[in-house]
Amino acid sequence: MDNFGNLMAGFGIVFSAYHLALMAAGVLLGILVGVLPGLGAPNGVSLLIPLTFTMDPVSAIILLTSMYWGALFGGSTTSILFNIPGEPSSVATTFDGYPMAQQGHATHALTLAFVSAGIGALVGVAVITMLSGWVTQFALKFSSPEYFAVYLLTFCSFIGMGSASPFKAIVSMMLGFGFATVGMDGISGNTRLTFGFPELIKGISFLVAVIGLFGLGELIQTMEEGLRFEGIHARIRMRDVFRAIATLPSHIVTLVRSALIGCWMGITPGGPTAASFMSYGLAKRFSRRKDGFGKGEPAGVVAPETADHSAGTCAILPMLALGVPGSATAAVMMGGLMIWGLTPGPMLFIERPDFVWGTIASMYLGNVMAVVLVLATVPLFAAILRVPFSIIGPMIVVVCFIGAYQISGARLDLWLALVFGVFGYLLKKLDYPIAPMVLAMVLGDKTEDAFRQSMIFSKGSLSIFWTNSTLVAGIMVVAMVLLFWPLISKLIQRARGQAA
Amino acid sequence: MQNPSGTLLSRFSMEVGVACFTGLLGAIVCYGSTEFGTGWGDAGPEPGYFPFYIGLFIMLASAGVLVQAFLTHRDRQEVFLTREQGHRILLFFLPMFAFVAASMVLGLYVSLALYLFGVMTIQGKYSAPKALSVCLGTIVVFYFVFEKWFQVPLLKGPLEAWLKIY
């Protein structure tokens, strides 16, 4: 049990007053970010990254991951109390959470949501703990062609498995790659696509893009819909909390099923949003009380919350072990890792075990702390949403722009954030997926380097992606299957139809 | 062919507009990448090789979106934005735009105070003293959090220079 020993060493690193305080601060900031409209987890993490430049990487990642957990919990709070999902991944929670709150069971719904989310997260971290040793050994066999194949797999799965139009997914992704190529080219040293603007030599920061696309874009959308909060007053009574916890064993099947779905969708780049919807759908299909769903069925809260959080935590594993983030927030965090001078990937486990295992240990503690803190602070954060939007709205705008400026202290970034904001609003309204663009901006340079290095090895022959090893060929096959999955599934259906 | 009342923009025209815009971005990427060669040099692929194909993919996929727009959205009377929504967006966007423009000249602190004050008094109908106290409070909090605690300075303007705050 090498992993267990490593994990204990990780706990040793994390258990300090400073780190615990950071964790609490991260969770509280995260809840705030999750509760406020327009400030989701990816955006919140982007805003915090400039503040971590001077921190030691272990402390920085603790702050960021804790913020992520907090944001996930905050998103569930507004889903249940206000029928407003703070995060896209908590949309499914509104289906039954809000009706439950309307019927006067707000505490019950919130407790179920938080505790099942906490359980989902812990299952996710446990899976990470068990798998990381194995993934690392696997990943040590990697060279450039394999890396390129894994990146390709990630991107293909977004195109083939996403719910959006594949053309729109490709446009979004390729634009991300395009933005990533702006500035200094790492291999030749030329400055590309700057069109004579010296401000562009340093490139377009993905953080500015995230702040614009996710933060400002979402705010514009919120404003367009005309913001109205019809909140339900929540007072958390401890007796109700324990009563709700006592009902959890009756949801054990839902819990296990949802946690497994979440782990799978988190490790493969399905992401928390898809996981929560899928888990809700399956819970409904297998339930004996199908009619209750949508009208305040407790299992309809347990299922999406568990899957959402186990997917959120599991998305960290491919980011650490392979350098392939499983969600938009994980992509932003990975960008943070690179800024702190760490290289995500298998070598990280060997060169910086303190960082990796400190992170994993902090995920156990952070999630437990988040459950406790969120239960304690629900009334406070619900009160924040009652502050008029003419104060909260401009405050969020100001924080977004300050965050954009801090990334590198460039005036141009303020304009870029504004442009990305408008662009993000348009893309979101027209159902373009935005996560692939962020992913491509973070992974763009690495993907291009892997491709060019492979091409240099093979003297320009693309066959290296099939012949270098059985591993690379296998990954390429899976990537192609995922890419053409919509077509393949149609063919299978047709074949079945003919056979029947 | 009736037009739903109050429609400012239809979904179809926005689909077409955005697809043309992304296609244009693709063309710009292609054009920009020709600067350093898009072919195969002595040291493998030239710097423009990767971006050139990226640009090409953007253009092709945008064309795909365009075709889809004509196939699925053309005859449906889908609304992208109603007049009322457009009005709400402008009320939000224009002050935000003014804030960014002002911060280029005045720095972030002064322009954020003007922005908060303006939105609170004009759109939120708050009294001037109340709005002023929120603005000053925000500036003080931001100054201590960013300049003192995290030591990440914000963009400053002539007022800070005059007050000798750097």
C-alpha cells in the first residue's frame, strides 16, 4: 500500500494551522462565488490565481481546490433556495430541490444535498487515491506521440460526446487553439499572430478569456433575463439536519450508482454537468416513485449532487497524472500549476510527491470542512442574494476586471475581458460549448509541441501515431471512435432496427 | 410569415452573423500564420504550420454551422433578443464599457468608484451619501487587500500620482 503511506505523508503536510485556515477561506470564498450569479467555479479560480503567484504551490493548490469545493456547494444552495443554479452542474438539483424547499422542507433538501455531495466527493478522492499510482506507471511509458494522442482523445470526446452541434464544438475548440498560438512560439521563438501589436507578444491569457467568457458573459445573460430572486427563507435547525441524515441509508443504491457515474464522467472528460444530468435521469428511471420526480422527490436531490461532486473531484486525477483536465475548472487549475512552475503529468508524482499527495489529502479534509461550513453559513449566504442587484452586479463586474488586470498588469487585458464577455454571451446563447475553448487555450501549446516533436521524430510522417507503440495506436482508435460516436451510434441503431 | 412583436434580433440572423464572424477569425489566423511559413522546413514543421491548419478548421467548421443554420433555423421564427431584453443589456453593458474606458485614463480605483456611484444612484435609486459610502468602503477594502496584503498593484491614474500613492 504505497499509496496509503504517501497519503499519510500528505496529511502530515496539510495539517497545519496555516493550511487549515487557507482551506476554510477557500471554501467560504468558493461558496460566495458559487452563490453569486455570474461568478462560477472556473471564473472564481481564475480570479484567485494571480493572488497565488507568491504562494508556495502546495498552499496555492489547497486554496484553489477548496474554493472549487465551496463553489460546488454554493451552486447547490441557490438551486434549492432560489431555483437559480449557481453552476451549470447544479441545474439538475433545481428539479426536485426547489419544490422540496417550497413545500417547507428546505433544511431537509439542503442537508441531503450537502451530505450526499460530501459522500460523492469522498468517493471521488478515494478513487483518485487508489488509481494515481497505477495511472503514473501507465503514463511513464508516454512520449510525444502518446501525449498528442491523449490530447486528441480529450478533444475528440468533447466533439463526439457533447450535446452541442459538433460543428459548434469544433469552432469553439479551434478558436481556443487559435488564441493559444498568439504570441511567442516556444519552439522557434518567432512571435506569431501578433499583427504588429507589441501587447500581444506575451499571448492571450486563458485566465482573461475565462473571466470574460464565464464571468462577464454569464452576467450579461443574467441581466438579459431580468434578475428576480424568489428565495425561500432558510433556517437551519440541527434537529432537521440529523433527521435528514438519518434518511440517507434509504438512498444507498442511488448514492452508489451516482458516485460511480460521477467518477467515470470526471475521469473521462464528460464533466460534472453531464454527470449530474445522467445520474438524475437514471435515478428517475430506476425509481419506484417516478411520478414524484420533479415535485420534490428526495432521491432527485441526492442523485445529481452525488454525481456532480464525485465528478468534480475525479476531474483532478487526469489533470495531475496526465496533464489532461476533466473539466473547465480543472483546466484553469492546471494553467495555475504551469504558472507556479510545475509540469502536470506523471513526472509530477515523482518530482513533487509532497505537492501531489498534499493536494489529495487536502481534498479529503477540504470536502469534510466544506460540508460543515456550508451548513453553518447557508442563512448568511442566502442573505447576500437579497442585497439588491444594483449593488451586487457592478461589484461583480469590478472584481472581474480587477482580476483580469492582475494577471499581468496589462491594460489590453481589460479590453480583452470585455470582448470575451460579449463573445461568451453570444456563444452561450447560440449553444456553442465553451469548455472546449478554455481547454484548448490551456492545452494548446502542449498539444502543438507534442505534435511538432512527434513530426520531428518521424520526419513528417503521420504514421507515427499508429506505429510508435500499441499504446498510441489504442488511444488513437478510442479517439476516433469517440469523434465519430454520433455516426457510429446511428449505424448501430439502424443495424438493430434491421435485425428486429 | 408573422414576426413576433418586439423582436430585436432573430436567432437565424445571429447564427449567420456569429458563424461569419468566426469564419473571419479563421481567415485572420490563416493569413497571420503565412508570415513564418506554413510548410515543412529543415527543423520539421514551420511555425505557421499548426496555426494555418487551425485557421482552416475554424473556417470549415464555421461553414458547417452556417449550413446548419440555413437548414434548421431559417424558417423557424425563433427570437434571439426582444426589445426589452436588448434594453436591459444596454443598461448593463454601456456603464461597464464606460468603466473600462475610464480606467484607461483614470486608473481602476477612480473609475470603479465612478461606476459604482453612477449605477447605484441612477439605476438603483440610492441616495448619494449611501452610494458614496459604499464606493469609499470598496476602495479602502480593495486597496488593503490588493496593494498591502497580496501586493498586486492595480492600475493607477493621475489622482493617485497627485496623492503620491504608487
